[in-house]
Amino acid sequence: MAKNKRRIVVLGGGFAGTGCIRKLESYFRNDEEIEIVLISEDNFLLSTPMLPQVASGMAEARHIITPIRAICKKTTFYEGQVSSIDPHGRIVNLRRTGRKRGIGVRYDFLVIALGSKTNFFGMKDVEKHAHTMKTLNDALVLRNKTMDMLEQSETEFDPIHRKSMLTFVIVGGGFAGIETAGELMDLLIDARKHYPGIREDHISVIVVESGPTIIPGFGEKLAKFAYGAVVKRGIDVRLNSAVTGFNGIEAAIKKLSGEGAGQEEVVRTNTLVWTAGVAAADAIRNSILKTERGKLVVNEFLELSGFPGVFAAGDCALCINPETKRPFPPTAQIAEAQAKTAAANLHALIRNKKKAKFDYRAKGHMAIIGKRAGIATFMGRNIVGFWAWILWRNMYLSRIPGTEKRIRVLLDWTIDLFFGRDVSRMDVMKKPRSVGFRETEEQDIW
Ligand SMILES: Cc1cc2nc3c(=O)[nH]c(=O)nc-3n(C[C@H](O)[C@H](O)[C@H](O)COP(=O)(O)OP(=O)(O)OC[C@H]3O[C@@H](n4cnc5c(N)ncnc54)[C@H](O)[C@@H]3O)c2cc1C
């Protein structure tokens, strides 16, 4: 860093991190005194709401990611895994893939946008056997597992084994869970034409949600409607229920409240997808920063108390909505809105201006629940079915940066209208990263 330059470091290349960088680049475009740095473990922005479509084969994996270097052109990008943050020393410690030495990156101002980690609530058996739906690898692994289950069950004579191969349990009735369930159902039903031995009633997709409603971000009325629409698609939704164990072949589901409270049922399944529960990213847990419910506690300016100039945005930030007195939910729209406020407040701080409070008015919420069906609230109206699905597609297509990737996704969707599912199983199975981030004792300071 040049001597009199001040450095802004943004951690995380998701919706919040890249959104923040884009704003910062526009504020400091002609300012030679400010250096902007982005650190993320992947060198691309992943459109997470489209992950279930990669799992179902509706969209190609490479089409839902955009290289960070194509989005953030005036920023220094570091591909590395943040291992800890030292807010007193104003330094971020990184692990990298190709070096024996770690790196410490100094900062003057910091934005933490590291998203969140899946929380298995200490259930080691679930952690060991469950699939997750957070990364591109997760989506590809689930797709190949599903194809494998179809292949195996087609030639399986034991009806009990066949049933458990064709039973898919999704834990969590939020966006990730419901969209994954809808896409899986579509894939299974569409792929059936290649598997004459599998009948529709052999297939079950079960969603287990601990709360009294699915997609709690929707108002009560729409959430009720969403429930009805998902059930109508043939998905078995178990509300007020929790998965208490999974050994790879059997899942224990406990009713938490209502009729039959306390009862436990064992469901035979080979595939359980865990989308529930949020824990702080390891880098945050390894630091002295204050967390609550696995998130960084921020004030109304999205700043961490006690550390002026350090902001948090997106899924890793716990920010209370002054109207509802509840935390803002973890959504892509809120992550983007917080990124803009964090960038504006950093700009205000550097220019000695007044910071602005995070003020969020939702334009709408939307989710897709399967083939050509969605649910949405948009400009105060509840929309369901085909038009909600179109709205979802438009909204998330516009979120993909760059025309090229948008056209590619649009082509994937168009092709799906005319041709059947590709049922090839690629040999991508659960495997650790081939080039892991290295644990190092020595480090260079940059
Ligand atoms: C399957 C699925 C479907 C969803 N559907 C919807 C939907 O329909 N609508 C909606 O509004 N929201 C949806 N969401 C939620 C939405 O995707 C998130 O709220 C949003 O991605 C949050 O953005 P973020 O930038 O805070 O976090 P993320 O997008 O998770 O980004 C975090 C970034 O930090 C990086 N990172 C993490 N740890 C480290 C580390 N130690 N070192 C370096 N880099 C690190 C990650 O690689 C990533 O780039 C969905 C989420 C999932 C998983």
C-alpha cells in the first residue's frame, strides 16, 4: 500500500460483497488516495437463488456464476480464505492455496460480507451424511446423487429399498428448502419417462420445517397460500417438526408442537438435504467480534459497535428492523440493499459527512415452487402461479451481472421448454477441494 493511501477491504464475494465494491468503485473512481481490495475464497459471484436449478439440471453450473474480475474492475482482488480478523491491529489473516506462507492484509476500513455457514446444531451424524445447498459443488453433488438414486431404484426389486432411494427429505422451509424441493420434484417427475419401472407414487419429496409456516419472509396469508401450493405439487410438508438424526439410511423426524407433539417418526431415505440453521463463518468465530445467533451485531448504520470504520452486510449481519423489532431476514435483496448502505456510510465517514441509517422497504418477495409456478408479493399484491414464476425469473435474471451470463441462463430456460431432462450422471461425488487452503505458521504482511 502506498504510504498515504487509505485502504478499504471488503471480505466476501457474494451479493453483499460485490454490491458494496461496485458502489465503492463509483464513489472513489477518481480518488488516488483510496485503495479498494476484495478478498473472497472463490473468484466468482454465485447466484445462489439459482442453485436448485443447477441441481435439477434446468441451468448449467457455469452460467450462474460470474467472474469477480469481470465485475469489480478497479479493485485489487485476492483469492484467499479469511481465517481471522484482528480489529484492534486492523488486519485480516488469510490462507491461500498455492503458498506455504499465509498473508495478513492491513486495512483502514473494513466491510465484512462473509455470508453464513450451515448450522447442524451439534448433530454430528446429520453433518456427516446430509447434503447441503450452499455452493455450486453442493448443487452438482445433489444432482448426481439424484440421478444415481433413479438408476439404482429402476433395477431394485426390494420395494422398501426402492422407496428409500426415491424418498428425498429437505430440512428447512425457507427459500433454499422450498426451491430445492420444487426443483427436485420437477427433475424426478420429468426424468421418469426414462425409467419405466418408477411410478409417480414411488417418489416422495418431504420438507421438514420447525416453524408453523414455510418461507417466513412472506406475510401470513401468502405463507399459507405457499403451503397449499407446495402441497398441491405433491410435496409432503411437515410443519412444526424437526429432524433429530440421520444415519444415511434413516431420518428421525420429531413433531415439536400441535397434534402429536413429541412423537418421533423414522423415515427411510438415502438423501437428506439440510438447508436449515445458520452459524457464523469460521473467520468470524475465530475473531473477537460480537455475534448473536451466529451473526455480527451491527447498529442502524451497519457499523460494528466499538469498531468505527468496520461494517457488516448481508447474511452475516444481525440488523434489527425498527418496524418489526425483529432481525432482517437473510435474503439476496436485503444483502444488496445493506451493501449499498455500508458503502455509502464508508464514503460519508471518509468525506466527513453524516452517515445514513439502513432503511429498507421491500419491493416484494418471491420464490419458485416448481415448474412454471411461483409465489410472490410485489408492490403490495399477492401473485401466484405462472406470473409469479415469470416475475421471479425476471428478477433473478436481472441480478446476474453481465449480458453474456443472462443470455446463457435464458437459453437454458428456453431449451428446457422444448427438450426433456438430461439424465446423465456425471461422476462428481462428495469430495474435498483438490487444492485446499493451507494452514501456515508464517505470514507476509501486505
Ligand atoms: C439455495 C438457495 C436459494 C435461495 N433463494 C433465494 C431467493 O429466492 N430469494 C432471496 O432473496 N434469497 C434467496 N437465498 C438467500 C440468498 O442467496 C442470500 O441471502 C444471499 O446470497 C446473501 O448474500 P451474502 O453476500 O450475504 O452471502 P453469500 O452470497 O453467501 O456470499 C458470501 C461470500 O463470502 C465468501 N466467503 C465465505 N467465507 C469466506 C472466507 N472464510 N474467506 C473468504 N471468503 C469467504 C463466499 O465464498 C461468498 O462469496 C437463497 C439461498 C440459497 C442457499
